[in-house]
Amino acid sequence: MSNRLLSFGLGVLAALVGVAAGHLAAALTTPAASPVLAVGSEVIDLTPTPLKEWAVRELGTRDKPVLVGSVLVGVLVLAGIAGLLARRRFRYGAVLLVALVAVPAVLASSVWPSVVAGVVGVLALFVLTRSAAPVPAPGDGPSRRAVLVGVGSVAFAGVAMGAAGRWITSYRTRVVAVSLPAPASSATDFPARALDSRVPGITPLRTPTADFYRVDTRLALPVVDLDGWTLTIDGDVERSVTYSFDDLLAMPLIERDITLTCVSNDVGGRYVGGARWLGVPLGDLLSAAGIAGTRADQILSTDVDGMTISTPLSVATDGRDAMIAVGMNGASLPREHGFPARMVVPGLYGFVSACKWITRMTLTTYAEQGAYWTQRDWATDAPIKIASRVDTPRPLSTVSPGRTVIGGIAWAQHRGGVTAVEVSVDGGSWSPARLGPSLGEDYWRQWYLPWTATPGRHTVSCRATAGSGEVQTATRAAPFPDGSSGLQEIVVLVSDG
């Protein structure tokens, strides 16, 4: 191995050990302050909306790993250069490593993980550089044994710290068993046989918690101490009130089937899910704070790490089943979906309602305070648009000729629910589909249509009608700034037999 390549590799190894040490320090304090995650979070905040939407659409749930991997690759390349510099003048390489640490130290909520990463990284670089220093004779090259001992020792320390950090983070973000009380107002009975039990390929009527979509800016889940967690309501209210988790559980709870939709969901997309939620009515909490004389027009929600979400105040007083949820599908909230509590508002996209890990609700005005997404020019009031999706057949799939089924899901939250779905094949007339059971206006609805398929290439599209009489629009719109619209159209291939 050439001396230059060796020096580059030693710089990379030193950085990896430093990152592992920083990750361990963050695991013990604030996981989101891990150096690589701190830089990644800032990249998310600075990314232009079109590029961010492209990443969500094209990469899906892989967007965060790709981002973290990209940041790590950049760090390691610069660290390799630091190794080359240290080969000639150690202080030059050390300065570059310290500079790499300075960026996340400025961006992170806690500087200590980055400081630890920098100190350990520089020490590792010193040890590795010394081990690779030329011996007096013969050939003035590095001692192979010294290099192996130095690399092995540093690598072992890095692996140990990285593994410890991973274990501690997993332990601190483990699922906490919480006994939830029975609701004072229960949801309607769930149908014994939904369409997905009879029509293969249709989305399940209730989304399993493990499969429920997750779209947020978090690269690391917040660590919430349940005993110390509180929810405060303040701002333009008659009195500020603060609730513990036990306080919420002691209040009358409601249980509702509600479908949530992400504003990033494109036409025919998968960022939508239906679940059974348990929580305290949002109106009850606000009434306890006193809002009769408020001038506020928004609820500015803040999570445990300072993320803000704005919600129109009117949705808390118009009779819909908005709630601070503590349960999902019969269990406490998973950490990735907001444990211990989150806001759920039927009929609004998540970016203006679904504050996870919520800890504060401030009544204020849009003119006085902006939230994370509204400061980035997204809409302030974003009702979910009527939409429908073909689940089966899959796009570009091949089916046999003859009797088959076209099926899918449709939603029209807080618009009277879905009352009709129609299907068009090859641009022909609209045929009414058969609907599955209704669980209320805030929940999606399954549908299917028997179809006699003929050989060839066919296009299939669908549209939904809401109880309000509105028909899903064919006008195409991108997710920014208030949700996508348009009709999904897929291509299906029918074999010759």
C-alpha cells in the first residue's frame, strides 16, 4: 500500500472513531445532537422545497438513510484529506478535523457530542500517524507491526463506542408499556370482513401500526421521559394550563377511526393511512384554558425538540374529532408516531395538524408567529383533497384475460366521507364501483369493480365523490403548497391467454 493511500485511510479511520465517540456522547445526552445527524438536519432545513419533495417522492422511506450516508461520505473524504495533511504536518490535519467538528457543534442542540468527536478524532489521528511514522532503517518506511497495532487498537475502540452508542440509543427509545383506560366514547364497530379479505391486493382497511407511513424532518427519534413530560397550553388564553400524561389519561377519552394524509402524497401515492386513535378532545383542553375572548387564529404547537406546527384554531371549535392522541390501534403511541402524545385533526394534512411529541400549544395569530412549514411558504390552512387510488392491478402489471377485479381505496376526510367511486377504462365512460363498509366521514373507504379484461394495453383511472357532493378534480397540482390533486391513471397489460 502506498504511503499516501495509507495516510488517507488513517484519516478516514480517525474520523470514524471520532464520529462513533460523538454518537456515544449523543446517546447519553441528546441523540439528535450526534454530529452527522446535526449536519443532516441542517441540510434538511436548507434544502429547497422542490428538491425536498423530489426526495420524498423518489426515495420514500430511504430519504433519511441516503441523506445521512451522503453527509458521512463527505465527512470521510475530508477526513482522508486531513490524514494526507497530517502525514506532512500533523497540526494541519488536526486543524481540518477540528474544522469538520466545528460545523455540527454550531448546528447541534448540544455541543458536547461534537466536542467529544473532535477530541477523540484528533487523538486517534495522532496515534495512527505516530504508528505509521517511518522507522530509521531500513528503507525509512513505516513498521508494518506498528501500523497494524495502531489501526487495530483504534478500530476496536471505534467499534466498541459505536456499538455502545447504538445500544444506549435503542434502550432510551424503547417502547414503553402504558396501560390506557377505556374510552368514554368508543369508535364504531370495526367490520368483521373488510374488502381486503375478499379482494386480493386492496389496501387493508386498517393500516397496521408497523406499516403506517412516517414523514417528518427527524433523523433521530426524540427521547421523552414520560414522568417529566407535560403539555402546556398558553398564549392568548384566559389561563395557562399544564397537564401531565396521567392528567390526560384521567380525562374523558374519545376513540375514533381517522385517516391521516401527508401533504407530500402525490396522486396515487402511499403517504396515507387509516388507524384507530384514542385521545382527549382538543376542544376540551382549550376550553379549560379559556378561549372565549381570544384574538388568536392559530394553535402553534411545539414538540419536545422545538419543531413547530401551526393549526387553524377554527378546527378545534367546529365539532370535528380533533384530539391530543395518546393511543393508536389499541396501544400507546409508538415513538416514531409521537409518543407520548400527538395532535390528530381529521381533514387536515399533517403539516398543519399532526404535531408529534407535542409539549406545548400556544394560541397566537399567523401574523405574530410562523411555524416551520408556513415559514417555508406552505399553506396555512390545508384541507385534505378528495382522492382515490388503484391498488390492484398494480401499474404495468400483466393480468390474464377474462374476469378480474380493479380495486383500491378512496378518501374524503371531513367532506362527508366517500359516497361513490367510479372507474374508467381506456378513457371510456365512468362505471360505478362497489364500496366497502363505511367507518365514518373521516375514514377512507375500499372499493372494487369487476372487469372483463381483453388482451392488449389498457389505461385505468378512478375518481371519488364525497358526501358533500364534491367530485374529485381532474386538475393536476403538485403537493406544494397545499396538496396534490388530479386523477390517477395506470397502465395494465392483459396477456393473450
